[in-house]
Amino acid sequence: MARAISAQRKLITTIAAWAVALIIFFPVFWMILTSFKTEASAVAMPPEFLSADWTLDNYAEVWARSDYPRFFWNSVVISVGSTLLGLVIAVPAAWAMAFVPGRKTKDLLMWMLSTKMMPAVAVMIPLYLLFLKLGLIDTKIGLVIALMLMNLPIIVWMLYTYFKEIPGEILEAARMDGAGLWSEILHVLTPMALPGLASTCLLNIILAWNEAFWTIVLTTTKAAPLSAFIASFSAPQGLFYAKLSAASAMAILPILILGWFSQKQLVRGLTFGAVK
């Protein structure tokens, strides 16, 4: 009886998981499907599927109309650069909070996390004027700094959680063997928290790659990443859904491939320390 109930629960859980996954994936599937339709088929009501006119012209036109490799390279530099810069700042901060906590450490962590709840538009004008004054508008370094600041609370929180799972006695033993502060962080702490560091890097790269608000506000042409590349396919005459879908598919494909091949590492890092 117990086995039958357990099997039934497992079946229900599996069906529910697949249902949720399909609901989440359906907009992406429909976007990719639309990218292979003509503009007339893309806007047809009711939506066309088997009777649609299929074509590859949208991808050809998107490639011809824009410098896709430049947008792609900008996205790589900005997402990877903001991640590395964030780690340089977040690793020492998370180490201090995890192993040398003060009375206000938890309050500080909550305050950092609370900044993510603030609407981005609330700081748009001050940040834009500051970047304009510093000459960082439409530059890769400007976007690296901006996206690093936006995602820094998440990086610190994740690293703090991972570091808290590492026994402090190991670091004390390293100090007794003569390890200095940076040697302790680089040669003892970092290798032990490698799964957590890897998942933090992957998550931050995904967040930076998908950021649209700040990349459109702080860039025009030179440093524009793929999010701005997508926005360029909305015209005053209206939205060309098939071409916009093709541009969106070309923008998300690299990060989808990265997520697919690194999913095991991402899950391993996100569950690091959850089970002892």
C-alpha cells in the first residue's frame, strides 16, 4: 500500500514538473517558431501552425541589417567583465561576513539585498548623469561597472552562504601554518568553495547577459550588447514580429547553450552545502 502511494505521488510530481516546465518554455518555443514564419503568418489570427508560410529570410535579413558579431562580442565582454569584477569585490566581503562577523553583519546583508527591490528607474537619472560626467556613457567599462553594481548584492549573498558551510577550523589551521590573508582566501577558501563560485559566476553571467534596462539606457551604438540589438528591430511603423523573433532567438541562443552545458555545475553549486 505504501509503495503504491509513493509511486502515485512520484507520478503526480513528475507530471506537475513537466507541466510547469512546458508552461515556462512555451513562450521561448513560440518565439523560435515565429522566427521562421513570414510577417503575414506571424500576425495571423487565429495563429497559424501547419498552414504557416515557413522561411529563413528573417534570419538572413537580421544578419544583413546589423553587425551581429559586434553585439555578441559586447555582450560577452560586459557579462564576463562584470562577473569577474564582482567576484574581486564580493569574495573578500563574503569572507569577512562569514568568518569575521560583526553585530550588524546580518543587517548589512539585508540592506544589500533590499537594494534589489528598488525600481531601477528610481536611480536612472542620477546614475546616467554620473556616468555622463565620467565619460562612461556608451562604453563597455561603464556597462561592466553598472551591471556589477546591480548584481553585487546577489553575488555577495550567494558567496556568503557558501562560505558559511566551510568549517572555520580549516582556515584556522591554515593560519597556524603561516598562511596570510590573501593566501588563505586564494589557496584554501576558493578551492573549497569552487562549486559555489562556479554557480555564482554562471548565474551572474546569465543576469548580465539578459539585462535590458541599463544596457539600453547607458548605451547607444559602440558598446551596445545583444539586448540593444533586439530593441533595434522595433520600428516607428510598428513591430515586425517575425524579424523581432529572429533577432531574439539569435540573442538568447548563446546563453541557452551555455546554460544547457553547465546545468549540472549550476545545480551542484546552488545546492552546495544544502545536504551535510
